[in-house]
Amino acid sequence: MSENIVLSKRKEIKKLQDLLIKKADGVDIEGDGKSIVHSKNFPLKHTFADGVYIRQMDMKAESMVVGAIHNHLHVWFLLTGKLAIATEKTIEEFISPCYVLAEPGSKRVIYAIEDSTFVNVHKNPKNIKDIKKLEDEIVSLTFEDYEEYINKNK
């Protein structure tokens, strides 16, 4: 995919994110685009293994989440349910059970068509257990932050 198309699609994802933030009701849509949402409406479960961080999120049907931008290649699994996910490259439906390879730099807007449980599996070579520090390592909140992270870690 050409860089111009990706940049154009990134702008579309950003517009969708901004629209969802404007419509956020604290129940079905949460977030302000400036921080990672930790909420009773989208419960997270954190599990650690040697060098691995596993993050499970449960979503109710008809709810939406705008994800952060992932800094690293990782895998996510849809354990139950059905999701529609928009990225700067595509819009796809996923039906459980399945797994997906998530590319670095991907930002997802996730709509739960059904009650769903999905799990991200991230590398954690320093075995960090402080969630805030771990999130600072594995995600960026803006594409500008992501580009800065990539340039700093070449």
C-alpha cells in the first residue's frame, strides 16, 4: 500500500476517532484520545509470563473502543464474539475463534457486534509489571508519538 494512501487512511481513522470522542457517553463509547481507557465498561485482565504480557478485554455488544497505536508486532486472539475492526488499511469482521497478526503502527477502531472477549499478546522482555510503564512501551497515543518512538528506537 503506498505511503500516500496510508497517510490518507490515517487521517480518516483520526476523524473517526474524533467523532467517537465527541459522541462518547461513558458507557458504550469511552475515551478522550489523550489516555488509555481503563474502565468497568471494558474490563481488562492482565497476565504475565516470562517475557510476555497478555491483555484481555471484554466488550459488550454494540460498544466501541478506539485503540492506541501499537508500537510492536504482536498477536491478538478473538476468543468469543464477533467484531468489526477499522484500521488505516481496511475494515474487517472477525468471528471467534480466530487470531490476527497486528502490524506495528496499527490503530484500531473496534465495534463489538456481539459480546466479545479478545486478547493481545505482547513481548515484555524486561518483565515490566507496572501497567502504565508497560503501556508507555507498547503503545503510542498519536501517530506523531508513534513516529517519534520509531525514530528513537531504530
